[in-house]
Amino acid sequence: MSTYYIVETGKPFARAAEDLVAAVVRHQFGVLHVHDLGATLRGKGIAFEGECKVLEVCQPRQAARVLATDIRLNMALPCRISVWTEAGATRIGMIEPEGMLAALSPDPALAGIAREVGASLRKAIDQAK
């Protein structure tokens, strides 16, 4: 499995971001916050040509299972999915939950949770594409 799951879409940036929010909600994830990194950087006087939004998403039952297994993993939550522009294209992606949790804990219970979360988020990304 790759470290990242990234897809390219033919949609404009704003539409891809809207569709991603709708897709994660359909997969029973809540959107806790959306960071507009492009606007934040430009607002601080830093030149940033592209667009980039990072969605913090959480599926409460899965998060509770992770925390019950290893409370230290609170530092890895919530999951993040990004929409950005690069080289004239709009991309949607995330760091694969399976690899991230495996790097943080060898607990087999976490591996199962990460597989479930990863599968749901990949489906949401593909639906937003």
C-alpha cells in the first residue's frame, strides 16, 4: 500500500471541495473543520499561487475505538483529507490511515480499524472525484 492516496479530478477546485464534504458526510464522517491554507497564507502576506483546503474529518465510533486501544493516538486524530491545485490540476488525497497507524502502533486491533477507515475514506474521495 502506498503512503498516500491521491486522485486527480477534472472538477474545478471549489466544486471538488464541496463534493468532498458531501461524500465524507455520506460515509458517516463529520467535518470538524476546514483549513483554507491558501487563503491563510495569502492573508499573512505569503505568496501562494494555488488553492489548498484541508478537511479534518472524524467518524466518532472509529475514533472511540482507536482511543480505547491507545489513548496516545489522540495526536493522530482526526483524519485529514486535502483538496489542492497543482500544475493546473485539482487533486484530492490523504495519508493512508493503514500506514500511519501501523507506524505508530503494532496493535492488530488498530490495523483493522485503519483498514475500515481507509476503505471508507477512499470511497468518499473516489465519489468526490
